[in-house]
Amino acid sequence: MTETADKPAAPRRLALATVDLRFTMALAVLFGGVAFTVRDDGIAYMLSLIMVWAIFAIGYDLAFGTAGILSFGHAAYFGLGAYGATWAMLRFGLPFSVGLVVAAAFGGLTGIVVALIGRRVTGLYFSLLTLMLAELVSIVMLTRLRDLSGGVDGIAGIPRPSFMAIDFFANGNFVWIVLGLFVAVILGVAVLRRSPLGQAFQGLRQNPVRLEQLGLNLGRLRLAAMGISGAVSGLSGALLASLMMYASPQLLSWKLSGDVLIMTLLGGSGTLLGPILGVAFFEVLKEVLAAYTDHWYGVLGVIFIVGTIFMPKGLAGVVLRRWRRA
Amino acid sequence: MSTFVIGLSISMLLFLLAAGLTLIFGMLRIINFAHGALYMFGAYLAYQVSASSGSFWLALLVAPLGMALIGALTERWLLRPIYSMPHEFQLLITFGMILVIEEMVHVFWGLNGRNIATPVALAGGVEWLGTTFAKYRLFVIVLGAAMIVLLLLGIERSRLGLIVRACSVNPTMAASLGVKVNTVRTAVFAAGAALAGLAGAVAGPMLPIQLQMGTTIILDCFIVVILGGLGNIRGAVLGALLIGMTRAYGQQWLPEWIDILTYSVLIATLLLRPQGLFSKKERLA
């Protein structure tokens, strides 16, 4: 012990989580700065879109990157969140804030129900179960609950909040609400990860056997992870519906579950920065490629495959590794 | 009675697809998400060949070969580099393949649906006991049955099947006995992809060829494979029969409820017997 103290001080290495949080907050400040200086409706919409999807990806990564649960069914929590808020606001005339709470509750409850149904299966089988349950939700909404979901046409005219005569139907104003929630989710998740519960989630991914030997209830932990992850996803679904002022069963499609998985992995799972970078990269690339070619989805596929092989830790892995020295 | 034949032909199509899926899973422990995309690509390729050459039989040969080539290249250059990484990454590669293949088909053939004309020899129907059966559907049933026998014999009785199973059970031991495990893996992936291509070509005259055809059927195949037990060919036969028949009869009696019912059965299966309805013990390849 004394030997190490005598050695010339090596450059201090910060904990990965600290660097991660600092970078993420810097990114949030950057988003705010851009929204403040560039007062352009299109830019504000784009920023909101990135942040809403980033909230979704961060929520997804709580299950995937933190607790190690590979889910192919997060579209269900996302879409049901969007519908929960829509119903609360349009059918019952509840305010926007309550709509968001309802959305989070819908997403969280669905996540818990899925985890409850799948409490006896793990690994690959659980992943397939999430896919199948999400498909079931999507089919039920499209066929049996056509009145509630609006069928293929969806529901238009989803309101945005009203507060002190500020016109939130202007994207330049709405973006601040999204930014506020974005920062709140980041801080919330950062705190959660450092909490004992968050540590237990990490244990679920790293060594479930040992976790069980330590006396923790794996089933309950997975339930909690799916619930929280679902709630955050539901929240983002409501925000997307409000941003687009439109909700349709497309929000429940399994392609959406795939998209969020791609974004999270491309950015780097298990970090806060990763999902955000992944989303920003995905959305900006989509925007840029769409200007040149109709076939941007294929190009994205190639980038995704190459990224998986050569950059398994994602964009955040590259960034964080370099900047870890303080 | 004609519903029975329709159900049987759907079952056989599902079996061709599920067999490829389950073969790849049994050997490589990878769920090949791109299987539906390969099926769709195979169908378009078959359309192109039969439209240019006028011969459906040539298409039936070219489509599986084309998909086998794509499968082999995928395994060799995309999957092999990442076998050492966590399992999710291999899934992700096949997921990315979906995007690429769908886009390629989109570029070559556009968004319009296509159709393969039923070959002259198989057009029309056969009358038997007062009911008319479409000849093509009977052909699909015979082909499917032949593939079942071929696969079961090939995997369980032949020397080749023995090698494949050995590589799956204990790759290290197989390698030290002189089996080229990597080559076997490539071959199995190619064979699975070829089955998808064959299914695509077979589906051509029966179903509309369109971009979404892969995604619609692949979920059914997942159901078949899960019902039968992942990696179990016999289970795939039974699962395909169950789902194919449910589809055919459900379409007739309760079209609104059929999807919900199948998914409910599946979820119940995953909960009660996650290893599959028809697996006695862990079967391989």
C-alpha cells in the first residue's frame, strides 16, 4: 500500500460514470444553446425529435445496457405510453402534465406485466417473449381496439401543453419542455445507476448467480428494471405523440423496437452518452442521407453492421475512452 | 377438404422456412432475423429468373443457390469475426442484414408487387371425391414432405449429419478430430439460407411477392420454431402443421381472432414449456 503511494502520480483516471455524466450534461447544454441561438422552427423540431428519441433510448438502455435484458418489444411500452397520454388528454380532457404521468404509468405497468408473464424464462427466450407480446399488443390495437387506437389512420390533433399564454404549438417553445424533461431523465437515470438498486441492476447483467447468492431476488429486480425502463419509454412515447401531434399503431411496430436497439448499440450501450449519441447520429444521418438518396435505410444497415463488428462499444466507447483522463 | 389442402400447403411452406431457421439455431445458436428477408429476396430472384428465362424450374434451382451464396458470405465475413463477442451482437448483425436486403430488393425491383405465373404443368386442378384441388398446392405439399424426409435422414442418419451434430455439441472435440468446424458452420448457414430461398421460390406462384412478405411470415416462423423447440427439426414439422392448419381453418371460421389466438397459444407455451411443446430432451441440429 505504501509503495503505490510513493510512485509518481499517474494521471488521475476519473470514474467512467463521472465522465459519462459530464459529457451528457455538456451535450444537453449544447442542445439548449443551439435552441436558444438558432431560432429556427425546423431545427427546434429536429432537436426535440433527437431528445425525445434519446429519452426512449436511455429508457431502453436501462433494461439492455444496465440490467442486461435484451428486449425486442420496447415499442409496446413506447406506443402504449403515447396512447395513454392521448386518451388522457383527448378523452378525459386532462392536462398535459397528467398525460405524461399516465404515459409513464402505462409504459411502466406494461413493462411489469411483460416481466411478470416472463418470470420463468430468461435469456433468448425472454427476448423472444418480449417480441411476441409486443406483436400481440400491436395486433390487438390494430384489429380489436380500432375505436381506441384510431386504426391504421391513427389519431391526429394530440394537444401540447398550455401554460401562461405561451404558444407551445411553436416548436421553438416546445423544445424547452422537451429539454427540461430530457435533463430530468438524464439526472434521474444517473442517480438511479449509482443507487443500490442501480448497482443491483448492473449485477443482474454481470453476474446473476452471484447476485442470487448474495440474497437478492432476481425476479423482483428484473421486474423493477422492466418497470422503470417501460415507464421512461412510455414517457418518451407521449412526448413523441405530442411533438408530431399524431399517434398511430405504427408506434407499436416491431421496427420501432429494432430502431431503438440499433440506436442504443450504435451509440454504445451501458452509458448515458451512448444512447444520445446513437440517436443524434441516426437522426442526423437519416436527414443527410435522405437528401441524397431514397435508400438511406440500406446505407444505415451497412453502417450498423460495420459498427457492430468494428466498434462494439459504440460511439460513446470511442469518445469516453479518449477523454477519461482528467 | 380443400381447406385441409390449403392448410397443408401453408404448413409445408412454413416448415421450409422454420427448418432453415432451426437448422441455423441448432448449429450456431443464432436466431437469424434476416431469414424472412432472405425468403423475400429468394422470391424476387425466382421471379426475375422465371420472367427472363420463362422457366419456373430454373427459378426453383437458382433462388436457393443464390441465397446459399449470400448466406455463406454473411457467415464468413460478418458473423465469424464476432463469434467471441456476446450473443446479442450476432443477432444484431442479422438484424442489420434485414435493412440491407430489403433496400437491395427495393433498388432492383421497386415497390410494386410481383407475381410468378404457375408453371403450365402445375396449372389447374385435380378433381378427387367431388372436390377440386389446385395442382400447385399439391406440388408444394409433396415438395415439403420430401424435404422433411431428406432433412431428417440427412441430419440423423448420414455421416454428414453426424459431423454437423458433432460440431454443434462439442466444436473443440470435433476440431481436434479433424473436422473443419468453421467450414461446417459456413455450410450450415448457407444451407439454412438456401432453404429460405427455396421457400421464397415455392411461395412465388402461391402468394403475392412484395417487400413485406418476409416480415409477415417470419413472425409465424418464430412461432413454429418456438412451439417445436429451437433447434428441433421434428418439432418444426409439428409446429408448422399446427400453425398452418390454424391459419387455414381460422381464416374460414374466425378470421378476426386468429392472430390473437396463435399468439396466446405461443405465449402460454413459452411460459409452461419454454423448451418447446415437442422436445423430449435437448435435441441438436
